Amino acid sequence: MRALTEAIISLFDLAEAEGRLLQRRLLQTLVVALLMLMATLMAMGAAILFMAALYQFLITFWQPFLTLIAVGSACLLLAGVLLWSARYVHTRNRNKPV
């Protein structure tokens, strides 16, 4: 009977330790996810400001419709590069053995 009691106590001690580890890892993951979200928002803001600056620069030399075409093309090119890199990272990680 004593061995069974010690085994059950050891099982609960192990569960408690694993729970603490899970809690710590979950908190670390949450912090990393929030930092990545903030970095993404900052990058989007920087891209918007860059495109606005490009528009303001080009409007002094070109007509407005040509400037809009150039800035729109730059945005499409940037979006294409981002989508391609996301797809590349996704397929690279999917084919990686675990």
C-alpha cells in the first residue's frame, strides 16, 4: 500500500512540474507572438509611410495618374515578394522532418 501511495504522490509531483513548465512555455510563446505582432504592425506602418513619401516625391515630376500607377506597381511588387517569401517559408517548414 505504501508503494502505491508513493507512486501516486510522485505522479502528482510530475504533473505539477509539467504544468509549471507548460505555463512558462505558454507565457514565452505569448510574449514572442505579441512581439511579432508589434513588429508586423510597425513594418506595415513603415511601408505605408514609404509609399506615401514615394508618392509625394514622384508627384513633383509626373502627372498624378502616372504617379499612382508607379506607386501601385511598387505596392503590388512588394506584396508579391512578401507572399512568395511566406509561401517559401511555409513549404520549407512543411517538408522539414520533425
